[in-house]
Amino acid sequence: MKTSKKKESTRRPQENNAEGNNEEESELCPGFKDVDAFVKYGLGAVLSATKASAGLPQAGDDYDFYRSFPGFQEFCESQGDKLLHCMSQIMQHHGCRSHIRDQNKLTGVEERFDLVVDSNDVILERAGILLDEADGVNRSQNPVMPAGFQPPKIVVSSWNRKGSSSRSETFRLLHAKNVARPQLKFKEKVDNSNTPFVPKIFIKPNAVKPLPSYFSNKQIRKERPEDLDVPAALADFIHQQRTQEHVEDMFAHPYQYELDHLTVPESLLSKPEPQMYKPMAETKLSFIDSLDDLVTLNEKLCRLSEFAVDLEHHSYRSFLGLTCLMQISTREEDFIIDTLELRSEMYILNEAFTDPSIVKVFHGADSDIEWLQRDFGLYVVNLFDTHQASRALNLARHSLDHLLKQFCNVNSDKRYQLADWRIRPLPEEMIEYARADTHYLLYIYDCMRAQLLESNHGQPGLLQSVWNKSKDVSLKKYMKPIYTEESYLELQRKQKRSFNTQQLTTFRLLYAWRDKLARQEDESTGYVLPTHMMIKISEELPKEPQGIIACCNPVPPLVRQQVNELHLLVQQGREMPLLKAEIAAQKKKGLTPIKKAEVTLFGPHDTSRGSEIDRPQDTADEVPVKEGILFSEEDHKMDVDEQKISSLLAPAKITLFQEMETPADQESLSVAQTKARRIIESFENPFRMYLPSTGVHVNKNAKFDPSSKIFEISKRWKLQSIEQQQKEMEVKKKSTEEAKQQAKKLSEERTKAKQSYQESLRNITTVRQQAAQSKDGAKKRAREGSEVGEVTKQSKKLMKSTEKAQKTEPPAKESFTPFDYAQSDLKVFDGSKAKDDTQFDPNRQAQGFRKKRFPQGPKNNSSAGNRSMSYLSGKSNRGFRHNWPKR
Ligand code: AMP
Ligand code: MN
Ligand code: ZN
């Protein structure tokens, strides 16, 4: 075993790089030969800093005591200053706001902390972009090659060459320059439409509860509104009516019932004897890329009591993402399935995957469960997730690397994790890497079960909890990212950016453009326009198309292609009128909105002056210009409380006929403003007695002094105006009532029309359905005939498994007959270019239908949609912002 371990530890061949010899190149940065040297030094420094900070006296008594010594106090202050200075410099270097050292005590710790968090985000994002660039992700995109593969190229980044020892490892980033789009080969077109995901399943092996008719009835399922031979609006309507009754089924987990009733057998709750893995070198590896081999594999798996599974995925050049590879390991063999090739056939594995008597071991299956549903219609019944086990055991880290090291003493690294898994043929190293992800997993599963029992004094409670958690994972449902009018706000919130009206409008428009294009071109949103570039464009609002290009480095191909379109969107954003507060804030920052000079004095007949908010549009599309500023620490984002700024900077104006401020208004006035107001109020308005009480400025006191003339006049005017108002109200009331009645009449007529329309529709539907049914019936009969025909070995096998299912699960007996795919040669389902293009309320997916249906309601999946959404941005996000389960 020892020797095997040794072998295993070198399972990822390190390249003795040919490039290692030209080391005479200049140093990476002063004192450091290469990145590794720098990183090593940096890590050391960070580590000692962390240690030192942990050694500081604790907040509370300790600290307070020390602090009573002036020497300590001084030291703290000077060190604190140094640190803040250092942080400020780093932040400034990255162009972040940095008044962290600001002695102004008004900026609370919280705000400063926010500053640090924001800056961290910016710096990390920048690092991500640079890594992407180094990775070649953003290299100028060559046109996609037609079918026929390019040999994958291995890129050794020059900045990462090892210095002295030429034998040492090189960080290898694998990417292929021109990978043929696998989507082109897919038999079933990818459905990127903005409609909720509907499970792909159409046959349900191991069913206890039969598959709802919606899924098994191809007629309903595959029918798209556009295929109906009627006008579009009518087609949509018919389609909706037809699918309405299936809505609940459509969004439920197809194996919900089976999973809810799944119990862990005693044998899996008792202590196992860990079964050592076979050395990889002595293990047979099969690469599966044909249907025949897949069927054979499925048969093999059905005879086992457990196997391990993992997937590799690609998300950059696809809107929803693509599962590129499935690795399966049994105790004896390893398999690698080309899931790009067998995408439409993978569903046959449901026979093994949903068999409750076979344990499927995954590590961190959260995403895998979703990808299996999305791409293949595969479900997992009886899952054991070693990531969940690692959590229950409270291990130091929960990644697969860690488990491999701990249980198998295998040194693995995840450097291929983000490789482009679409590459074909797969390079040897990538195959070896993928294989290792499952090869050891069954042994780890044994060890972890044993440990779970051990650590719980032999009681099965903890182990049981892992089984339960794993079941929750397998109950996850895939949620398609749905675009709504508010989607952009969610992203904006996540980015913690505050935009003015023009910027926000632009951001919204760019977001919509990006989403639409990404769906249409089947690219990730990150490929179409990375979020950080979208933010930059929104912030800068470039006047020229060239300015948009300048916001992007490197320029995404689709941005370059559609720059004029984008320019129009930015223009549209710039045309939005700015709010008063925004204008003020811009002034503060040295951006002067070009705007007609405020009219500060005007006569009583001057009607040109409207309220600030409904300022005519023409002033708004004049663009703010940045004034020359020499020293500005200010960020060009507007993060300071807009309210405060606006009240501080509200243009001073003297008006003669100003109406009293409402108390609410007064509350928002600064002390200076209130004073100014009082002074103004103390001036008497010579015209006041001729003016109606509304819109007139009267001395506050005079107005309420019954002895004053003003009181009288104002009362008279008030009475008059009240009368006037009452009259007006009455007129209004009358007219609204009339309008209401009219509307009522109209709606009555409309409902009548609708009723008769529906009646007529019903007739249409029945005719169409009759036709469809008779066609369907004929087909079915034909198929049944052929199926009864010859019985091959495979179908016998399948019949056997059907018998098994029927024996153990009586309820399915009458209603469920497993589809004999061996007989069908899968042609039956082939003509399926149709996608499930349904016209649903996009929110349906999220609004748990399951809850309605299964009131005992399983675990929250609400984040699933978000997660997959955020995942879309793919590599460019590099997982900073989302919580990838540790692998
Ligand atoms: P694994 O289970 O570790 O083999 O990961 C499966 C797939 O998940 C990989 O092929 C990647 O596409 C994706 N993936 C894993 N970790 C990350 C991450 N940190 N960021 C982005 N994608 C990831
Ligand atoms: Mn995985
Ligand atoms: Zn993997």
C-alpha cells in the first residue's frame, strides 16, 4: 500500500518545463525572482502579522488595563497610524476611496470598515481580471472553428516560470484556443429562453409514484405555441390553457416522493470495514463515448451497491453552462464519460442513479445535482456527500484535496479544476486529474462513515444526519436564471455601487442588453460583458463609442461588434434628468452639470419657474463636465449620503413669494438654512395682501395674529380658495365617477367577449386535440407493436429490473411501465429539436410550487436560482463572490 501511495502522490505529472532555462530574464519585482518567491515571502509576512495580531491583548479588561499605561497608549497610536497610512496607500493605489485615516470622528468605525470591505472587493476583482488575462480567457477571440478539433495548446505563462530549479513545477494553465462549440453538436437545442426550467425527465425508473402525465405525454410536452397553426396570440393562449393544469407537476422534483420516503438501511448505519482503493496504475480506466458503452456501464452499475460520481463543467462559453465530463469509480474500475457526446443519452443512467439500493458517493454535490438535472434529466436517490460528512466531522477543511491528503495521503491540487473541459481529445493530464476526483472516493466514504460512528460513541445519530443532509442536497432543483425588470438592481446591490439616475439607467439598459445577447448567442454574461466593465461604462457614461471601448480591457468581442448599439443605450441613460441631490453631489465632486443659471429672482407673473424635480428635459441632457481638480482623494462614486449633501449644498435663493415649508421639509433643513429662512420670513412682502393664500409668503407671525390685517386677508383668501377647492373636488368626483362607470361597462363587455372567445377556443382545442389524439394513438400503437416484436438481451435485462421495481414498489405497478430504451434505439425521442418553450410567469419557478404541494416542504432552495445566476459570470468572477462548496 505504501508503494501505491507514493505512486499516487505523483499522479499529476509535473512538467519539467522546457522554458525553465531562460531565467536570466529580469526579476519579477525588486528582490524577487518570480511570482512564487514573492508569494512565499508575502505569505510569510501575512502569517507573522496574523500571529502578532492574535497575540495582542484582548479587547475588554485586558486591553483596558494595558491602555492605562501611557507608553502602551502611545505605541498603539503610532502603530495604528502607521497601519492606517499603509492601508490608505494601498487603497489609493487601487483608486479606492481612502479617507480611512481621516481624523474626523464623525466617520464611524462601521463606515471605515465598509471602506475596507469595498476596497477589498475592488482589489480582489482586479486580481481576478489579471488572472483571467494570464489564463488566456480574455485573449483576443479567434473565430470559432467549424467541426474538427484543434489540438489543445498548453500555455505556460511566462511570468510564472520557475527560477533556479528547472525540475520544479510550473503552474500550467490549460486552455485551448479554438474549441469547437459543443452546443453545435447537441441533438436537442439548448433552451435559453427566459422561462422557468422544466425537468427533462420523460421516463422514471425506480418510481414509487408514477411520473405525472405531463412528462410522459410527449404530445403536451413537446408542443410549442409557435407550432400551433393559429395566430401567435391565440397560440400562446391555447398553450397556456393546456399547460396550466400541469403547472404543479412541471415544477416539482420528479423524485420528491421517493426521496421523502427513503430510509437508510441498518447496514449503512453500522460500522464498515474500510475497503482500500486499488492503486490507480492497476485500475482499469474506460473512456465512454458511445451509447453501447454507456448501456453496458449502466448495467454494470445496476449490479453494484455503491459507486462514486463527479462532474466537470464549463461555464464561460455557454449561457447556462455545460457539463463536459462525468467520472464514475467503482471499487474495481474508473470510467470517464464524454457527456458532451452522450448528452441526450445520459438519462439512461437514471436506472442506477435513482435506485435506492445503490449508494452514490459525491463530494460537494450541490452543483452536480443541478447540472445533472439541467443537462441530462438525471436524479440521484440515495446520495452520500463526503463534503457533508466532512462538515459533520468538523474537519479543518472540507475540500476534496484535504480529504485525499488525510485519508489517502495523496497530494492533489486543483489546478485543472478551471481548465476548459470542452477540449477534445482530452489531454492525458486532464483525464488523470478528473479520474482522481472519484478514484479514492469510495474508500473515503468508508473511512468517514467509520469516523462518524466513532466520534459519536458508536451511535448512528451523526452518520444519520449526514445521510439526511445528503438527501437534502439531492432534493435540490435546478433553477434557470430568469431575467426580470428588477434583476439589475440585485446585481447593483451586490456590487455595492451607488449610481445616479443616469448611471443607473445605463446600468439597467446594459444589463438587459447583456442578458438578451447572452441568451441569444449562448454565451455567459461574463463573456458578453463582464460586470466590472459594465459598471465602468455606467459610471463613466462615455460620450463616444470609442469611450465605451476604452472602458473595456480587453474588449469583449460582442462589445466591439455592437458598440454602436451600446452607444445608443448609454446615450439613452445620459438623457435621464438628474435629481436635485445628484446635481448637488456632482458639483461637490467637481462635476458641474451644465444647466441654465438658476432664476433666483422672478416676478409674480413669471411662470417659467417649475419645481426642481420637473425641470424640463432639455437641461438634463447637457452633460456634466468634470472640472479640473488638482488634489482629490475623492472617488468618483457618490457614496456619501446624498440627502446630507443636498441639504448642505442647496443653492441659496431669495424668493419673494415662497410658500411656507411644510414641517417635514423643515426637518431636513440645516441650522444655517433654518436661520436663513427665518431672516427671509421676517421681511414683509409688499404684495401679500393682493395674493391668494396659496403660493404666498406671509410672515409667520402675522398670519396667525388675529389683530393683523394679514390675518383677515389671508382668512378671506383661504375661505375663497377652500370654496374653490371644494367646487373643483366635486367636479373631479363627478368625472371620476363617470369614468368609473364607463370602465365598468367596458370591462363587463370585455369579460363577455372573453367568455365567448373562450367558448370558441374550447371548440378549437377539442378539434385540434382530437386530431392530435388520434395521431398519437396511431403512433403509440405502431410503437407498441414494434416493441413487442423482438426481445433482445438488453431488453430482457431491463425487464428484469422492471420486475424488481414492481416487486418492491407495488404502487407503481399499474401506472408505471419503464420505457424500453434498449428496444427503441433512442430514435423514438430523437425528433426532439423541440424545446420546452413555455409561456410562464417567470416568477413561478421561484415561488415554490412544491411548498403548495408538499406542505411539509423540504429545504429552502431559494438561493439556487441566484447561485446559478451568479455563476454565469463564470471565470471572470472566479468564485470570489459565491460560496463554492469546498471541493
Ligand atoms: P470539482 O467538483 O472540483 O471537480 O469541480 C467541478 C466543476 O466545478 C469544475 O469543472 C469547474 O467548472 C467548477 N468549479 C469548481 N470550483 C470552482 C470555482 N472555485 N470557481 C468556478 N468554478 C468552479
Ligand atoms: Mn465535483
Ligand atoms: Zn471534479
